[in-house]
Amino acid sequence: MKVGTDGVLLGAWAGIKNAKTILDIGTGTGMIALMLAQRSKAKIIGIEIDKDAANQAKENILKSPWNDRIEIIQNDFIDFLKNTHEKFDLIVTNPPYFENALHSPKNERTIARHNKQLNFELLISGVSKILNQNGVFSLILPAELEKKIENLCFEQDLFRDRICFIKPTHNKNPKRIMMEFGRKRKMAEKTTLIIEDNERHKYSADYIALTKDFYLKF
């Protein structure tokens, strides 16, 4: 699995304030978990259903400076819920959200990109069960899923704290959104992030400021 902009954005944006325990659902090869370890002193668990991806994540973690704080578990989220008593201060996910798209001929790619293994209802109800009272749930999604996810979270008494609309360039509509939920009702903070300054690979000042600690160069 290649390093994607979605994962980089979420790893850099997710709120880590006061987070001592973090769960990364569908960690893939561990990139977001590693970014959150770089930004915090938290204990981090990454769960991943695919065996090859989980093994790659374990290898990546082992070679990192934060291998004493990150644990990778090969499991699906539903089984993980059944076997954990732990609560988390921050839960993040870059979920499989291509609900109606054509499936990949490679099954592991299908699992990673589609929600046939874990739909949004199961994801959000599970998150609510293991999120601390003052915890935060952060995720990145296609912009058109904003209301659906907000409504599902509302049903679980999770309320939007922050939202960031992500535009590829100045003159295009948002393609992605990052959303953060907590258990307390309050006025949500709304921001917009533009990735490129209308020229391929010419990144905006805001994008560079958010992600510069994780790139070797721009």
C-alpha cells in the first residue's frame, strides 16, 4: 500500500492533546500510528485485518524510534472490541469508504478500500464503546459523506468538534473532509485546507505547515 495524502493529512491533523492512549483502526502499514507517535508520548495500538499489511506495519514499527510505544495487532475491529477492556483518548481511522465502487480483483486491496468487512454503523458504534469520556474520534472521508457520518455519530452521542474541508486546489470543491468528534456539544471549528496552489506538486503554505515534520523535502 502506497503512502497516501489522506493518511498523511489525518496523521498530522488528528487532535493529540492529553492523549495517553491511541487506537488506529485499519492501520495498514502503520503510517498514521507512526506519525501520532512522533507527535505524542502516547501508547498506540494499531489494528489491521490483512496479514501482509500487519506484518509490514510490525516491521516498520520495529525500525522506528517509537517501537516501545506502538503495538500492531492483526485482527478485525469487531473481534478486537470483544476482547478489549481498554478505553482510548484518541481513536483515528482512514476508513474503507468506497461503498458502491467496483471491487478490486485483489482481495486484500478490496478489504482495504471497501467497507464490506466493516460498515460505518459498526465502526462508529464500536468507537463509542471504547472512547474515553473526554476522548476524541478523528477520521478522513470523501466530502459527500459529511452528513451521513455526522448523523451516525449523533446517534452514538458523539458530537462534531472540528471539521476541515480539503480542496485539491483553490478553484475546486472539497474532495475530502477531516472530522473530529467528542462527547460534549459545542460549536464546531471549521477550516479549509488547500493542498496545491493550482499547479501540480506546488503545495500550499498551509499544507506545508501542517505536514512538514513528516516529509524529507517538498
